[in-house]
Amino acid sequence: MIAGNLHLRSKKTVKTKQMKLYICSMTFEDIIGQEHIKEHLKKSAENGRIPHAQLFIGKEGTGGLPMAIAYAQHILCSFSDNP
């Protein structure tokens, strides 16, 4: 569950610059709950066990998109050669 049940539909009216900030600033710490999923995703990335594809599904408002964004950011920022 994400704080406030974030819905992307309500974000459509937000300017593009603000949307980029929303997407680029999403981390696992921003996601409330789902600790077992966050830990599994972190451990799989740290162990080098990143699958070719990852499917984040669920009903609207359950945090699939923010979790996917946080996972991608974790992978890209943790293992990037550029600080």
C-alpha cells in the first residue's frame, strides 16, 4: 500500500517537469508497507539475480507502478558507474 493510494490518473494534470521529479525521486523508503516485497527485490538485485523481465501487477492504487519505479531506480543507481 502506498501512502495516500497514489493514482496516476490524478497525476495527469501535473506538469511534465513535476512528473519527472515524482518518478525520479521514488525510492523503496517512500513506499509504505510491502516490506517482504521490497526486501526480496533489494536482495535479488544485490545478489545479481535480476530477471530479464519483472511483472508488477495489482489493482489500481496498490503501488505496482511506484514499486516498479523504485526497483528500477535501485538497480540503476546502485550499480551505475556514474555517481
